[in-house]
Amino acid sequence: MVKRSLSLCLVLLILTPMLSGCFSNGTSEIEVENSHWLPDVEDRSDLQYRDDDVFSRVSFNGSYQIGQVKSIYVAVPTITSSDGGAGITGDAAVHLGLWLPVIEGCDYDSAEILEDCQVPIIAEIGPYYNDGDVDALTPADRLGRFLIENFVPHGFGVAQVSVFGTGESNHCMDLMGTDEQRGIHAAVEYLGSAPFSNGAVAIIGKSYDGSTPWEAAAMGSEYLKTIIPMSGLIGAHDLMWRNGSMEARGAIMHNGVYGSFGLDGDLEDAENACEGYLEGYYAGPAAYLSGDNLAWLGSDYWSERTFLDRALENYNGSIYIIHGMQDWNVDPHMAFPTHNIFSEAGFDVKGLYGQWGHDYPDRKSGHEGLSSGRGAEAFPFTLRWDWADDLLEWFDFYLKEEGPQPRLIAEIQDNIGGWRVEATYPPLDQDLLKYNMDDCIVIGGGETITSSSQLSIECPFFEQETRIIGSPTFHVEATISLLSTSGHLFVEMIQASNGMHLGHAVMDLRFHNGGKDGETLSPGETVIAKMEFFGMDVVIPEGDGIHLLITQTGEDYIPSPVSTMAVTLGLGTSSILTLPVSDKNCDDLFLPPMQEQYPQCLDNE
């Protein structure tokens, strides 16, 4: 296993005065080794980092040069003729580019590689190499360059891996299906067992590339020690359907959005004629009509693309979840309650949840472009220039077994910028503030909503600053039209004083009990729609309040396929808004590096 040189202590003297005894007062090497180089997140506000690149940098450089990239094809023998595509020819393979550190006395091309030369591997796996981005042998600005330049010098290998049907990997583009999972698993097994490896593999990425860590965890591997999913999917259907409501892209996600990645005009295009690709033509439209995962049809298209339950069963590593609270490309319900589910199951779980969109924690160009109510109020405090250091600490422990264990916490940012630490997220110690609709005022007329009207509800103003944390619920009595068998509701929560977006909830009334199991409704039937808002962490000032705007649909969700008729709400004591609230204040906040004090906390100094 590669060890870091103790010469980094000189850099630590500059960054952290608390370690100023590194070379003075006769401090021994044992004492130096036991000193942790990275302060707790609450104590990093005075640290200075490079901010002259598009991503964050570790605070001190590693001692190794970056080796030349290696082009590697990994055979996937589990793809057989029954899978079609490259299974027919028996040569299914995934392609990867691999960067290793240059270590004195280590020859990675020799037949035998010394144990001291073996390094852990950090992999970024996805469909974009050669498809909308550079090839897998070129450091990608998306994430690869960040990983290679920060961590290879510290004794880690970095791999960029193309999923099936993309880049130089053959077979078909299987959109997170079983074939894709087998290809990912083969890559993990290779990277963990290869002579250059110490047997420890991490997978990290964002969006699609943040979903492949969950795919790998669902398959399980003795070599997979940690995953870092950023805006990743715990399941494809889970993302595109919420209480039976479908995002507009749901029906075309496979063949309309990603299917073309496997079609590049060469002879391998024929390999897309495999089961998963062909199923994609019906699975999206059929799921839109039903709102569920088509299990009643005998289809396993969506169930094989669900990862959470299988990861709980098969995975045996740590999890560092990163998600933007303003990410409406991959909605935050992919992270909550996932964080608590795995924590309660005994996994090592950490979370980093900032008010950015579909982005990384350290990308200024993305953070600064957000609009009001969608992250603008939290900028520039969203920027986490300490993120590379944070990952180095994580990789050191879980891939090298070096250093102290990172704290298993959730770092969460509220909508006006304040960061704080929670033991888990959402926290378990919240109070519940409840309003029945008799406590609120309906503005704008009656209680019937059509495709061209909305209902506004004004609830009492707060007598003190109030933090809404987690997923509020709105249980509302709803009666569908006599001419339909369902209805559709979209509820937006806004701040009363300025109309700023705070959160939203959506539901197809066939799924009025929440979750994934719907039922057929009778024309004119009345139900209690148990709506749950997407995860939110917002601050309402003293003397301000919230409004609910209720329409038939909103954001990128589309109406129920079985009804565009009116829905009548019963806004009395049976309809209840429940807000999980907390009394956190400026005393509970920490300031990230390279930022001035929070404006809202200046009076507290």
C-alpha cells in the first residue's frame, strides 16, 4: 500500500495553525502521523484554497507524477447469446482509460507487481465518453480531470469507464438495465483484482454517472469499498414517476434520449438489437398510462432498473451521498430518505446537500447562474472549495485504511446560504407544525381547479423565524370529475412576502395514498390525497409566512393520462398541512472556507 510522505507537514503549518507543533518542541514522527491534517468542517473557515480552476484542488500536492493513460478492454462473459447484441458473437467488453501514479521502482507492465506498488482505484463510469464529451482516454472536464489531477499524485489510480453501447464499449445501450449492470460489475471486478490494484475500488460521478455507483452497489462486489453518488438515481422509475405523476421525459428516456448514444454509424449499431433496448419502446409510454412499474404486465423493465433494495442486500461498503437541493433534473427524493434508510441499516453514510442545481459542489459557473428561489439567495456560500480535501480524507480511510474515520454526518445548507451539521438527514428531532385548512384563507374564489385555474391558500404568518426541514406533507380532500377516473394535483409552496419558490409536491390521484401502488377510481370519487413535498430546507423570517398555490400540474410534470377534468378540493378540517420545523439559528451554522460572514448573522457577532 502506498504511504503519503510526512513532508506534507510543512503545508499543514500554513493551512492549520493548530498543527504548528509539527516540527517544533521535539514532536516525534508518531505524533505527526497521529495529527489529522484536515480540520472538522466547522473549523475550516480560515483555510485558503486555489480557486483559479473550474474545480477545487486539494490543499497540498501528492508526491507522485501522473503516468500515461492505459487503454483497457474488460471482457464481460456474463453477456450471452440470450442477451442479443455482442452476446451473439461472444465478445462483449467495456472499455476504460486508466491513469496510475508513477512510483519509483514500480513497473505496471511487468508480469509481477510488488505489493508496495499496488494502489486503490477511483472510477467514474458513464455513457458520455465519445458521446457529448471527450473519449475515455482523455481527462474529462466533467469529473475525470478533477480526479486525475487531485488524487493520482496522492497514490490513487483513476479509471474512466464507458458503459455498454457508448464510447469504445460494444454491446447495446441498456439504460441502467441488467446488461449495463453486468458490464459495470465486470469493470469493478477487474479494477479490484488486477495486479496494479490494492483490492479497493471507489465509484464516483454525477447524474447518469452518479447512478452507476448505485448499479454497482446493487450487484455487490468484495472490491467495492465506497460509492459517491452525486445526483444519482436509486432507480430509473423512482426518478421519472412521483406518486404516479410522470416527468415529461419519462416516456422517451430510453430510446428518445439515450438510445442514440449506441448509434454512431458503424457496424456495431446492430448490437443495439437486444432485449432492453427493444423494451424501451413500450416501457415508457405504458408506464405513463398506468403510473406504475408495469409488474402487472409481467414486465421487469423497470424493476431491474431499481437499485436501492438490492444495494441494501448486496453492498458492503460506505456511501457518501451528494445532492443539490435545487436539482430538478434529478430530484432530491433520490437522496431522501435514502440517506436515513442506509444509515439505519448500519452503513457508513455521509451527506453533502447544498443549494445548487444539477451540479458539483465546487463549480462556480453553475452555482452563480441560479435564479431567485432556486439557489441564488444561497450563492456564493454554496461553493465548497474544501470538497477535494474532503474526498481525499474519505478515500484515504475507505480505500487505504489511513487516517481517522471521516465523521458520518450530513452537511446541509438552507435556502439563504447557511450551512450546518446534522447527525443524519432529514434530522430525527424535528417538531411538527400542523394547520388544518380552517386555519388558512382561500384566495381567489372557489375550491375547484381546472386546467386553466389555480387556487391560492394563505396560512398564518409565523411569530418567529421558522425553519422548514425535510418533507412537509399536505393531506387534502379531493373529488374527481364525474367524467373521469382520476385527477392531477401540483402544489407549490411560496414565501408570502415575495412569492419566492420554497418547494413543491405532485400527485396523480390514482396514487392518493402515496408511493408506487395506484388504484382505479370511480367517476366522482372523493379521496384524501396524501401529498409529500420534495425535500426542502428553507428559512421563513419572523412576521412572514407561506402560501400554497394549487394547480393541476407544474414544473416538468405532465397531467394524468386519464383525466384533464376539474378537481374539487375540500378545504376544511380534514385537509391538513404538516410542516417539520426546527429552531436552529445562526449559532448552529458553520462558515465554509473563503467566505465572509453570512449577512443574516451579522447582527449576532
